Amino acid sequence: MTVAVIQFGGSNCDRDTVQALTAMGVDAELVWHEDGLPEEPSGIVLPGGFSYGDYLRAGAMAARSPIMEEVRDEAEDGTPVLGICNGAQIGCESSLTPGAFTTNESARFQCERVHLRVENADTPWTAAYDEGEVVEFPIAHGEGRFEIADDRLDELEADNRVLFRYCDADGTVSDGTNPNGSKHNVAGVTGDSDHVAVMMPHPERVSLPELGSTEGRGVLRGFKN
């Protein structure tokens, strides 16, 4: 049983993700999107990068790759699926999760570390943390602003499907701690079931001691449950 890390043309965090998972004792392998998924994957990662050069809009082209139909089928069967950064954009474009990620409010590419408050610790991706805990992950995106209709966002929040919000080091959520203009500072959400999730920050980039932090391992432990 292997976690499949899907490569599209332009993916650039795929090998990082495999290395992070392998260091945690998770069997993971790169899967070229044209080759289709391996039989009975134990999990699926849609990694970060710039699939198809963000042509049209980030994630739009990759979301229409035939392998995404397989990903949706696996998700419906209960296979854990995590989209990170560009993978989050692909996940939304594929209707694995609600909403959309669009151009940052600053209209600039932003690469920095941000603080995140854990909103729901009762999911595979956040079970390693406490509700309200603050972690620090990197972001690197030009289209990371989470947008969704107000009534739909109300439903997500009522159903406790927001994973993380951008905050300050003390956990305070405000406009000033929102790096991209995401509605209600949302940084990650789940699909209809919590085994499917997308997030804009990069847990794999804070998963090895050599990177200065292993805080991101808590998210990736979702593949060990």
C-alpha cells in the first residue's frame, strides 16, 4: 500500500513530499499523471508547484487530467487525499473540496512563513495538534486567496470543516494576519468527508530537522492513520 504523489507538468514539490513522507516511515512514490494511479493506493497527494504553468488559472488544466477522475473515485471510496498549494487549487477545481483559490489581494507572489491556528483537531490531518494550537508553515503562492459564497462559508464553519486560519503568533485572527485576503482567514478546508482536505501552506517544507522544523509532520500523519 503506497501513497501516490501525483506529478503534473510543472509540479515542483512532488519530490519534497515523497521525501517528507518517507522520512516518517510512509511508503510513497511519484506517479506521473498520464500513467494513472497504482492499484489500491493507501493515500494520494496533489503536490505544490505550477502545473501547466498556471495557464488559464492555477490548477485548472491539471484538474481536467484523466487521473483526477480516478482520484475522485478513490476519495469516494475513503482513500485519504491531500492537496497542498497548487494541489489545493487542483482539488477545488476538481470539486473535491468547496470554494476556489484565486489571485492574492496584493496581486503579488508571496513566499514567507505564516502562523496558522488549528480550528478543528478532530480530522486525520490535524489530530496531532490541539484545537487552538498555533503552528508556523511556509506559503509560496500567487493565487492563494480562498474565495467562497458567504452562505457556503457559513455552512463550512457550522460543519467545522475549516482546518486552519491565518493568525498571529498568539493565535489572534485579524485582517493584519491574513497574507492573501482569504475569506475569514481560511488556510485549509476539508471536503464532504474529512479524509479529503486541501491547504495552501506547505507542511512538507517543515517536516525534516534539516529544514529547521518538523511541525508539518502533524498534517502528513494523516496518511499513517
